[in-house]
Amino acid sequence: KRHAKTFTGLEVKVDVSKSNAMTRETFDLKASVSGKSLEINIAATDHYSVRWALNAVRSWSNAGSKEPLSISDKPDFRWRGVVEGFYGNPWSHAQRLKGVEHFGDFGMNLYLIAPKDAQWQRFQWRNPLSDEFLAELAELISRGNENAVDVSACVSPGLSVTYSSNEDVQAVVNKFLQMASVGAHHFGLLLDDIPDTLTHENDLAKYGNVAQAHADFANRVRAKLVEANPLAHVILCPMHYAGRGTEPYCHVMGDELHPQIDLMWTGREICSGYLEIAD
């Protein structure tokens, strides 16, 4: 409906088949116009790749090309998306719903809700999520499914957490399981913009540095979460999430973090002008 102008006056027929490609989000696309008829044939590995193929059709149609379209494509990055992780007023629910649709237009497949100044996310992270928030998250997840964008939320415990505490691990897991109950598959643990030294006596006694504490805490959260939800995908925003990746903190995380925990990375700068494969 949002892109109706692109196809005004055309009778559109879309045929989708299953692709045998081994790489996720891969598609083979053919499209052509004959008179008022637009025929689209997509061989796709999953619903994400159907969305990306339709994006390509939209761009081709908007360009007014008369030549048939024939392409094969796949993304270079497994997860691409938006983290609503800024300071100040969070987006409204209506803005988030609109955002999910536009993220899909640009080939993104992940949206994580994590506003810095939201009480539930950073300051009251030990408290359960409200029924109102869970209902809104469920609607966002549903809208995301329509646009091939996975939606979830994050927890930022670093301002008050005791990394060695099993109770604090369980508090994070409990919040993640609430998200899972309304359809979330990704779970963001954010450890950015927090003190870069250990402050609690138990942590000082257990860990040699803050990187070891972060890796151990994240590993224990993942282990506990996967016990209850075997398909859970944990994404961690580390203390250093931009640069060259050569910082001692990053080396420790690379050595000690569970390999199935993904790290957020924004490139050489916090707001990078470009990303290369080397980054």
C-alpha cells in the first residue's frame, strides 16, 4: 500500500518459488512488463529475500526501465539494522511501527529497541517489563514479520550490575524470556556508556579486568537463556564498538566470549561514513 504509486495502472503477478541456494537471504529475480501486465518471478531462500527482491522491483520500476529485469543477489552482512539506542525522548510506538516498514525498504533485517533514557531499559533493568510494553512489542514483531525485519528489545545493566552475581544474570534472563513470550528471537545485552573499571568487591576479587567481567557475564546470560529457549540469539554491544578492533578489551572479548554471541560494531567511527569488508 505504501508503494502503490510505483505500480499504478499495472496488473501485478508475483510468482515465488523456493531457492536451493545455500546462503540465507539469497534471491534470483526476473521481472518484465508487457502492456499493463507486470510479471515478477522470485526464487527465494526465505521471506527476507522475497522482501529484498520486491525492493529491487520497486527501484527498477521507479527508474522507468523498459528492459526486463534479471538479477541474483545476497547481502554481505548477516545482520543489518537499527538500534534505537540514543539519549533523549524515545520514539513513540507509532514512530517505531513506521520505522520498521522503512527499515525493510532499505534491506535491513533487524531492529532493536534500547533508548538510553527509558527507565525499563537502563535504570530499572531488574524490574519486569510492563504488560503495555509487551503488547506494543508484540505488535512491532508482527509488523516486522510483514517487512522481513526482526524486532526485539535490549537490556543495559552496566550502571548498577554486579557481574559475578547469579541473581543479576537471572534478572536479565527473566526480561529476555518476557520478550521471547511475545515472539522475540534476538536479545540485546548492552554494555556501552558505562564505567570502564570494576567497582564491586566481589567483581574485583573474581576478574582481572572489566573485559573478563563482561565476557563472563554475557556467557552466563546466554547459557541460562539457551536452557529455556534453545534458539535464542544473543547480541552484545561491547564497551568498545567502533575503531580498529585492536584494543586490549576487544582481544579479551574475542578470546573469552562464546562464539555464538554476536558483537555490535559501527566501523572505524561511532558514526562511520562507510564500511568496508576489512572493517
